[in-house]
Amino acid sequence: MPKDGGIGASSKRREDIRFLTGEGNYTDDINLRGQAYVFFLRSDIAHGTLNSVDTSAAESMPGVVKIFTGADFTEVGSIPCGWQITDKHGEVMQEPRHPVLAFGKVRHVGEPIAAVVAETLGQARDAAEAIEVDISELPAVIDMKQAVKEGAPKVHDDLTSNLCYDWGFVEENKAAVDKAFEDAHHVTTLELVNNRLVANPMEPRVAVGDYARGTGDHTLYTTSQNPHVIRLLMGAFVLGIPEHKLRVVAPDVGGGFGTKIFHYQEEAFCTFAAKACNRPVKWTSSRSEAFMSDAHGRDHVTKIQMALDADNNFTALRTDTYANMGAYLSTFAPSVPTWLHGTLMAGNYKTPLIYVNVKAVFTNTVPVDAYRGAGRPEATYQLERLVDKCAHELGVDPIALRRQNFITEFPYATPVAVEYDTGDYIATMDKLEEIADIAGFEARRKESEAKGKLRGFGVNCYIEACGIAPSNLVGQLGARAGLYESATVRVNATGGLVVMTGSHSHGQGHETAFPQVIAEMIGIDESMIEIVHGDTANTPMGMGTYGSRSLAVGGSAMVRATEKIIAKAKKIASHLLEASEGDIELKDGAFSVAGTDKSVAWGDVTLAAYVPHNYPLEDIEPGLEETAFYDPSNFTYPSGAYACEVELDPETGHVTIERFAAADDFGNIVNPMIVSGQVHGGIAQGIGQALMENCAYDSDGQLLSASYMDYAMPRASDLPFYTVDHSCQTPCTHNPLGVKGCGEAGAIGSPPAVVNAVLDAMRSGGKNVDHIDMPVTPQRVWAAMNG
Amino acid sequence: MYNFDVEKPTSIADAVKALSRDEAQPLSGGQTLIPTLKARLAMPSVLVSLSGISEMRGVRLADDGRLCIGGGTVHRTVAQEAETHYPGLASLAARIGDPAVRNRGTIGGSVANNDPSACYPAGVLASGATIVTNSREIEADNFFQGMFSTALEEGEIVTEVKFPIPEKARYEKFIQPASRFPLVAAFVAKFNDGVRVAVTGASENGVFRWTEAETALSADFSAKALEGLKLDGGSMISDLHGSGTYRAHLVGVMTKRAVLGLI
């Protein structure tokens, strides 16, 4: 029987009532008295010397309040980078200055050059057109391999080259890995591209800066996944505002997918300009601006090799990756191709020796940073494509080859520095084979062939690291932040609870799932619990939501705070019941004395805490409010196996996804419906990457896919009904809920299955194609089949 | 967008008068023009809306047997009301864009704009339709003059399009996955005196008639008749979504599928 409340129940998402009825409060819904609007004049040149920005004509245009250029920000800090990588020679990465407004040079199309604040957006835009910008165009650096060649034009003149870092991992293993390749019975090599993507959350970015002259308090309303992080980065590193004078509010946020983690220039600008203009300043990104100013995702070029022995056991793996940083280092950009990617290269396999090389490169493109999965999709894609290629070269079944090399004993210390606490890769593969109906595939293939189509089946496994992250570990790895999470649980006098969490919901469903946990712990109805998030003024310092961390880390903090609440409530109950504290039990919302029929209701205890007439004031304080900070001792390791079935039209190259099955192990599950929804959304994005999405630049650095006319997003009609299963559960061993995280799995686990299926379909049509790069567009398929 | 005035005349005569104003531009369904204005790529002083002109709306069968569609008729209306007399054309209209586009976009706006990837020009040209304006009638063969270029004079309005109804016709479209415009589409119309084939999405010069295919199909209306016919990819549009060679190939596939759908 499905539960109707608490952990394991598919409670309906309470937040959807306001989202679906237009009652949400998004940043663009916030309009302050006296508000002015900013329009950013952005570079349409990818690389050039900024000779002058003449605003004189624009300043006298109607409605103009003030015009800003890079010169106004020379005393202001650089937009900071939150992670420092140390390269294979022990040198720290090259870290360029990232100005709020371009100064001296422009380095990518879309970089803001000037900002016009005016009474209306239309007036700001009119005035921006009257600004005269003189740029001497320089050759653009777009291709990563060209960018690191001797003599290539430099994106940043003050750096030694366009190479941000050259990272080797684990450097000490390199010689042993190379030796294993020399001794290998078989070596499979694959070169591939992990295509650049634009996140495209439904809500574009928005920032509203406000300044109270009377108190000197700053407020920034912004579309962020982590308001406390923005407060710290912007306050301490850019504008020099202490946290107690700066409030950052991220209200309802309409999707993030990583791209709203980072601190952006527009946020710093609106905060700065609100003080300079002494009135609120608002910026709402247009969709066109989003394409050229939101951090992009992925963009890796990789060569990967597997060494195998005569029995088809994986003996060593090595990779060479070029990772695009874009023109500047976005907040977490350096960590994505390194610690979020290299540490996952073992995948689900017991390959004993692994070496990963990553060259991070500056180019004249929009900065690249974390996008749903962040490094882990890149690792999974190359590994799972490679394993498939191994199987075909060796003439063995791809699933059998995977099974043969699975890690089967846990905990398992990988050769790439992480320890998987739990998992059962055989169980998820067994489940996949069942739900994907592999047995029925040949019959379905015949049906397709009868229609003149080819049908292909592809499979892959994945492992990811979520629940980011142990602070002391990431500190050693170069993070300039802790990655704990916080929660304050406030119990009201009549028994209702408010949880102030440092996590942030931008679609995930925290307002529904978090109360289920507390309802289970206390034995009360979920409706008695409310979740507050997104405002630094009323939540404890937290690190926000990304890396599938909310429930595993933020939820754990909430559990710890609730445990403190229960412990104190038991003391109060023992006083009221005149019993020993050790004999008090909490069940179904009532405290009772073990072995008796004496009990007191939850609401009576909470009332006593705030009306302490009959209360042990000599022993405990009145009130019932507790805070906990939870720092995980390890990552969590969700894993699974995915299968995709495609139909391919050999005449046009058009591929349709006919079936998609996902068997995931997320450990314990709080709300199965929300988990399914997360997997569905992730698969949609993974299929989008695999078949459709392509952020493309030409050689001059012009963005070719700068709107929905050319950037193909998946639509409902492009996707099948998925079969998802999360009944395989090996609970996480080190957090109190035993949960692992599910937000990114779909996006991580789906692209290789799609591409493997397309290649299988081609083979069934007699075309033995080794590899095809994403997005697998009709043109590419047709060219591969007719090339 | 920049500021502009709006006029909403209720007759063709008033619309023509309004369009004589300086920098005036006609606005029909606005499916191309409004995004252009929003991107500040055009700066008309006045938009003359044609959507209030009832004489320009509707689908009717004329006495001469032609299907006459008012220039201001939206795609959804054509999809519904042309179904009985000219199902091939109704099917084209039913597949343009999405429901929002089909409820605003008009046939007159589409042919006047002559986007090289629009659907209607293929249907109009393959049908050998006549474009009626406020001042004259223009044969489709003379109307489309290259990418975004037509025989229309400044201020001239497409008031109606008259379609001879073929024995049978079919529109096969392969969509560009982002915009959902045709990457390549072919309209095949079989008349009792011959076959006309028009192709959109493919050529640098906009919609065109594939005369080799017409000749072959007029002699033998079968897929086999198309075998060996090849278009030159060199004059085709080449972009992120398809090379000229790929588009040339797709023209053959779409044409063949249209024929197969008709026999």
C-alpha cells in the first residue's frame, strides 16, 4: 500500500498550486517604488581592443538617469572564481580579472560594455543605441586546440597563454597507466565532443538592486540557486559590503539547472547602481541576452582509451580532455572538468588504473560552468561510449562486458580518489533488462524494418557523486567555500513548524518533500510544516542547491535540527508527565511514558515551551527552536542503468526515441513522484543534448545558435513516455536519511544510451559507424550513413 | 520595439490609403513582423493592420472552380474550411508552426513575406495559384522573385489567393528541429494536364519549381519516375541544420514521399 504521508508517500507538490495559478512570486514580479531600469549594451564583437565608449550623446536622451562604463568599476573587485585548481606541475591556475563592465578589451559576444539606467526600459534601450563604441577587432580564439598553440592570439594579454591549467589526475599513477597500455591485449580508442549547451531555464535571469540611504542597507533580489553564496561573493569580493549590510533574496525561481548558481556581473551592477543612483535598479534578461550571458555548459573535446586483458577485463583507462572555460572563469568553472569529472572516471567498473588529463582553455566565448550534472555527464558519456566501442571491437555483448567489469564489493575505493559507500550495479542492470523489455526488442526491430526504418538499442550505466560535499575534502581540492548545509527548525506555540533551510528550491519540490521528513519524525501531518528558503535575512548561512545536494545535505541538517527539537521536547514532556526522560517515547504526534497509558500531545508540549507556567525553567530554556549545520563525511553515489530504443529513418537520418527506460538506485526515497519527475526532466535534457541541442560559434566568435530559431530544445512531442524505476535501493551509509540525490541522474545517464542506440540502428542497416558526435542531428546521421 | 502608430482600416481602400503614409508598413498576422519589431530590426512609422478588413477573410469556392482564400485568412481557418475542396492545401495549413501561429498567421502575410522556409509559397506555386492584390492579379510563377522578394509594389496588399484545385496534392515537410520551419518541404500537385512540384526551405532563391521532377512525373506519376533525378546542392541553403548537399537530397526524398502518398 502506498503511504499517504511522511517518508515514502507521493505527496502532491504543494508549491505547484501557486506556480500553476500565476500566484508565484518571481524576481521579475518584484517592483519597488522609484525603480529604474537598466539596459546593458553588449559587445557584438568576440575579441577586440576597447578604444573608447562615448556616452555623451546618450546622456541627454529622455529618461536617462545615469550611464555606466567599465571606467566606473575600476575600483570595484573582480567577479570572483570560487575554486582554484592546482595543475600537474604544482602551479595554481591562471585566473584573469573579470570586470563588471568590459574595460580595455571585449572578450566575447554578449559581454556588457556599458549600462544605461533610465526611467523605462525603452528609454534605456534608446539611449544605449546612441552610445558610440570604438573597438579595434582582434582575431578571435574559438577552437580550443588552436587556442593553446604557440603564437595563438591571447584572450587575456596579462596571462602567459590561453591555458588556464593542465591538470593530471592521479599524476602519480601516470607511469603505471602507460605501462598497462603497453602490456594490454587490446586497446580501444575513442575521440569525441561533448557539445556545448545553453541551460535555458524557463525564467530568464533577473536582478533588482535596492539601497536604503537612511540605514546603508543593500538588498539584491535575484534569480539564484544560492543567495548566501551570492551575498558572500558579491559583498566580500566585488563590492566590499559586509554581510550584515547586504541582504540577498532569491524568491520563487523558475528553473536553474546550474546556470543560476553563479555570481554574475548584472547582480553586482544592480546592487552598485542602486546606491549610485539612489533608487532601485532592475534588470530582466531577454531571452536573446540569456543565450549570450548565462554561463554555458559542457564543451569538452576528449580522447579516451581503454586497455583490456585477454579475458576482456578493463586494466587501465586514460583520457585527454580539452575543457572550454570561455573568456572568463565563472564561479565554479575550474572544478567542473576536474574534481567533478576526473573523480568519476572509474564509473561502475573496477578498472584498477586511471589517469585523467584536462587542459582548461580560455576562448572568446561565453564562460562555461556547471550545467545539470556538471562534469559527471561528461565522464559518463565518454566512458560509456568507450565501453560500447570496446564491446563491438571485441565482438562481445555490451551488457555482458559491463557486467563482467562491474564493481561488486562495497565500500570500494576507486583509483581516482573517491570511495563509493554503497551500490548494486548488477541489481540495477537486472532491473533495466526487465523494464526495457530487451526480450521483445527483436520483434520491435522487425516491425520497424517492415516500415523501412532501422531500430537500435543502446544501454549505459552511470555513477555520480552527489550530496556535495565534505568541506575539509573540497577545501584541500581548491574550493574557496565550505559545502555544508544549514537548517533552523522553529516550532510555534500551537505545534506547527517552520523550517528555515539554506537549501534553495527552484523547482525541485522542497516545500513538499522536506515536510514529509519531519512529519515522519514527529508523527504529525505534513500540513503543519512550512519551508522557508531563499532569503539571507531569515535563513541561516547555507550553500544553496546544486549537485543533487538538497535532501542529502540540507535535509540532513533539517533532520539534525529536528532531532534537537525532539530531544528538548522530550525533556518538557518528561516534566509534564512526571516521568523519567529516558522513558519518554514520541509516536504519532504524542509523547508517552513507556509501558503506561500516560501521554501528552505534541501541541501541549510545544505550548508549554512558549507558555512555561508548568516548566522546568531551572533546567531548560523556554522556546523550541534549533539550528543545525550538517557537513557530510563523503559524497553520495547514486547509480543506475539506462536503455534507449530509437527508430532511424535511413532516407532522412531522422531519429526518434521510441522507448526509454531508467533503473536508478537513489538509496532511500522520500517522495517517489517527485523523484520520478526529476528523472523525467533529466532524461528530457539528456535527450536534448544527445539529439538536438547545439550551442555553436563560427570562427569569428559569433554565436550561430543565439535564439530558439536555431537552438533546438526538446519538446514533448520529441520524447516518449519513459519507464523509470527506483526500486533498487542501497541506502547511503553516512547521512541520516540514507538518501543519495536524484536531480541530475537523468541528464547524466541518458546521452550515451541514445548515441549507443543510434549506432546500433546504423549497424542493423549495414553501416558500421564507430562514432557520431552529439547532437545526433538528421544531417549528421545521414552524412555518417552516406559518407 | 520602437514607437509607431497603428491604423486599423476596415476596407481594402482605406488600407491602401493608410499605406501611402511615410514609412508605413502593413501588418497582417504579425508572425514575422512582430518579432522583427521586438528585435528593433525595423522602424516603421505606422503599422496598418489588415486584420479588421472582413472582405479579406474567408475561404470560398468560386464559380470557375477555383478555391479563393482571402489574404487575411488565418491558417487555422484554411485548415478547416479548405479540407473539403482542397485537402492537400488544408493539410499544409494545418501543419504551419504551432496553434498560436495558426490562429494569427495569414496566407497573405506568408506569401507577401516569401520567407525561403515558409510553407505557403510551396502550396501557392505548386498549385499555379493567382495572387490577387488591391490593384491586379499576379500568377504565382511571376510572383515569387527570390528570398523575401516578390512582385508586390510598395503599399500593395495581397487581398486574395485563387487556387486551381488539382486532382490530388500532397505536402511533405521535413522540419528544422529548432524553428520547426521546413528544412526542406515539397508540394506535389497533380492536375489532369500535368504535375507541378514546388520546393521550399532549400534554395538560396526561395521557393522554386523542380521542373525536372515535374516533367518526369507528368509522364509517369510514380516514385520510380524520380529515380536518378538530382538537384545541385551548390545553390541550396547551407547552415547549421543542413548542408546544401543534404537539402538537395531531402528534396528528392520529400518529393518521392509526396508522390507515394498520392498513389
